[in-house]
Amino acid sequence: MEKFPFQKTFTDCAGVTHEFLISCNFVKEVGMFTVSADEILDNKKPGYSFGSFKTNIPHALADLFHKITKRLATKYLSDSPIQPHLTFDEAVGQIGYGGVIIDGDFLTFEQFCRVLQQYEGFLFELKIKDLSEE
């Protein structure tokens, strides 16, 4: 069993590696463990974050690693230098201060709105979930 905190590397669908700091806490009031993974970045910008909440550490880590692997398997934004667009007409990410994090990249709300404006006239669904609910 790893000692917390520890670092672990995962590779995304484009072959890019992402280093995460894995932490664990015990929530005594409910008798459960919460584990989290936060991407370690040099540029101080927010990156990927994941969480899991289970009754034991091995299950929490397995769930956490599954979430990371699943999210990194899909690239939701194109790499277009002019204007990014959604590659599959959907996006999964995290709300950050002043913007959103998609594919581990921070977009200001203004940049994200420009992505959404490409879908003018379309319908959309918005679902907000806790990190542990992914």
C-alpha cells in the first residue's frame, strides 16, 4: 500500500503524461475515506482534479484511478489555434475560479462562451456534480 501523499503518472489519449498528487483523508463522522488527485503543473494554472469517497482505501483508489483513466481517454476540445471547438459536441470538465478546466486546460468563461456560441440555436444540458460523483 502506498503512503500518502504520493505521485502517480497517467497518459492521456494524445500520449501526453500528467503527474498527479494523490492524497487521502478519513472522514470520521461518516467512517469513509476520501482520496483526491490533483494535477501537478509548473505554470500555477489549475489542471485536472478528481475525487472518490469510499469505505476503504483500496476501493477509493481503484475508483479514483478509473475516473482518471476514463477522463484522460477522451479529448473534448480541438487543438485549433484559431478557435477551439468541441470534438464530440460535449465536454466534461471542472468549474474553476473565473473559468472552466477542460482536458486539463483552463479556459476563461469568455473563451468557453466563444466555444458555446458555435452552437447557437442548439439545445444543451447542464449537470453539475461533485468530484466524487463522476
